[in-house]
Amino acid sequence: MKTLRGITWNHTRGYAPLAVTSKVWNDFHPEVSIHWDIRSLQSFGEEGLDTLVRQYDLLLIDHPFIGTVARSRLFVPLDDHLPASDLALLRSRTVGASFGSYEYGGHLWALPVDAAAQGSVARRDWFERENRPLPANWNEVLELARETGKVAMPMAPMGLLGAFFSLYANQFAPPFQDEEWAMDDEKAVFVINQLSALYDLIGSDALNQYPVALLNRMGQTDELVYMPITFGYANYGMAGYVRHPLTFGPLPGARPDGATLGGVGLAVSASCEHLDVAVAYSRWVAGPECQSTLYPLSGGQPAGRVAWDSPLLNELTHQFYRNTRETVERAFVRPRFDGFHDFQSKAARLLQRSLIGDLQPGTVIRQWQSFYSAAYYAFNS
């Protein structure tokens, strides 16, 4: 028996499709057993990979780690093990920049199996019942929060920083163009003040909140009816998954530009003993057939383009894919150089300190620039 161990993140969307596809693989390859462990969403977004690659053969990862992966060769470069024709097919069949976000240093380090971007989410039934339109801009978000107390936003460190990137890119232009500091200080302060204004209305609990907990509350109770910025989760558009199916869409307003790209890539550890099996399984899971059928129907949120166009999947998810497709296609890809992950961790905590009044926004931006320059030139000079 060839046994592989994998690690994913702790949610139906992260675990269920891997568990199902692994069992199906075993059905047709009885000599192979694939077991999955889970880690928290916080660990997925913030903790390093050095220890995990020694413990696991397959890993679900976030693309800002790719520069570190490329420098340290933590994963197998999949372009060395898959035909160029296969990779060209996967690239052409993947939504947005999901495929390219896992390329770095001339190699492909993970296959996109899950796609997402930040956007808004609403209890549309509540808005229809109240005869109230969805917020069309940030001022209307603040007005809704002030008048109803039913607005929330995940402001745990990485989600908050992603929200900053989304707001900045959506209103102005994507930051960090060409992996250089390219953020206007005045505009950055303006965006921090926008986030601070919402924080003042929704309270300090937001600083510890992740998307799943808030989506659970919104889908099961009447306590929350709107979030202006969060990563999309197709599960919550499904009747039967929650009491009140949720409607996802672009950031407040009509423009789909600039939302922070999320999603997940499936990588193979450089220490994997059964490399041929791990690569073959990964290729199958990332392929158009699995991505458009088994993967989404078992709880996943595929990166495969055909799934996003599927009338069936849109009907099952309250039009999640149709409503968020353009946002994902035009999403902002964060820098991926080795050191950006460390910058993110420091920057997110400084941003939280600004919201609670511990640091002035201008001070935050100056420290960000110092941290960013140090991280970038440490590995790119």
C-alpha cells in the first residue's frame, strides 16, 4: 500500500472535496491511500511551510508563499513532471490569475484547485423585505451599519490587510506594481480611514473575526445581513447548507476591479516518497473534468473555468459563480517574492493598531514602506 498524507484547511470547502476525491482515487487505485489532516484558516494564511513539508506529501497553500517555496525548493516544480501540453490546458481552463499565481522563478509550484476573491455578501432576502438597496459605495456601507447594527467584516490580521488592498486597488490602482513600492501615501491613509470608520461602528470583536464565523452567523440567524469585504464561499449560497442562502457579489458599488485574489493551490512536497502518485492525483483533481463535477459537487469551490460557467452549479449556489466571476477574473494578485509573507504579517498587525487608535495612519504607511523595502531587497538585491 502506498500511503500519502495531505494537509488542508478547516472548512467544508477546504476538506470535503479532498476527502471525496481521495476516496474516489482509492476506489480505482486500491494500492493507494490518501489521508488528510486539517489546520485552521489562521494557520493556513500565516504560518510557514518548512515543518509541514517534512510531515506531508500534499499541501493546500496560499500563493503569497510561492517566492519562499521557489527559493527554498520546498515543493516539487510540477512543470518538471507534467507535460507542457497538460499545463497549457490547465492554464486555459482556469479562472482569472489562479494558475499564474503559483508560477514563480520559471516554475509552477502548485496546481490551482480553488478560486476566490474578496467581495461583498448579503442576505438579499432581508434587503428585499426591507425594500432597501444594497450599498453602492462605502458611505452607504457605513450608513447601513449605523442604522441597523447588522453589518460585519472579518478584521483578523490577514483578512483586514486583504481588505485594505482590495479597497485601495478598487478605488485607485493595484499597489506593488512590478513588485516595487507603488502606493500613494495620501490615498493609503484615506483607505485606512475608511476601514477605521467601519471598525468604529462594528466594534473590537471584528479584530478577531474570520470569514467563516461571520458567514455562519449571517446564514443561520438574522443578526447580520451584510459584509462589504470578505472572501467568497460558494457553500453559503446553497439551500440546505445554511438556513438563509447568501448572495455574493463585487465590492460595494458596480466596479469589479481590484479585489484581492484568494484561492488555493495543491502542491507536492519535495520530500514525498511516492512522487508519481502525488503528481498524478494532483493533476486529476486540478483537471477540467474533476473541477467541473466531483470537486464542486462535494463541497469545493473550483478554479476550473467550466465550473464557473455551469448553469447547474450557479443554480445550486444562489448564482455565486456568475455573480463573482468578473471580480475573480479582475482580481489583484499580491506580490509573491520571498519575504512578502513576513511583510504581510507585520503590516496587518500595524493596521489593526491603527484602527484601535494606537498608531496614526501616516505612521503605519511609513512603517509599511520600511518593512516592504527591507523584505524586498533582502532577497532581490
